[in-house]
Amino acid sequence: MQRFFIKCANGVLLAIIFIGIPAITRAQLGSWQISSAPQAQLLMSWGLGIAAAVNALAAMFLIKGGKERKLCWEWVAAFGCLLGVQYAYLKGYFNFDWLKQALQWLQKRL
């Protein structure tokens, strides 16, 4: 039961971070986006960091079972990797131009 709660809580956190934050920080006027993209990126970074920290604290202090503790550490690693990927994307170490080109190529073929 505790493992189910850990999975559900972290799933909700992922949904809030990747769906909720962009939705609440996005403001449009017609076809113009007038919201601040850096604000959304900052909130997502903080959300990922806080989620990783909460999982780490739960694994260290709250969770007593070995399997549940391991699951929390796996979530810490997942949130940490997502934070690292977002940081690398924001710093320009990689981009998704290849994906855009692949989708445009596929669109032309279909």
C-alpha cells in the first residue's frame, strides 16, 4: 500500500510540474504568447528540485521498509535526471531541432 502511495504521489508531482506549471504560467492574447518563458522554466526547475529533495528526505527519515526506500531513491534519481536534462537544454548543450526536422520530414511523407 505504501509503494502505491509513493507511485501515485510522484505521478501527481510529475503531472503538476510538466502540465500544471506550463498551463498556469502561459498567457496568450490571440495568437501572441505574452507570458514569460523563463518564469515557467524556473518554476519547473524548482519543482523538480523540491520533488527530488522530498523523496530523498522521505527515504532517509520517513520510510522504514527496504523496498519502499529503494523506490524513493529511484524517484530521486528520476527527478534528478529530469532536472539535469532541463538544465542542459536551458544552457543550450542540446536541442530538439533533430526532432523537429524528423517530424517535418514525416509530415511531408504522409
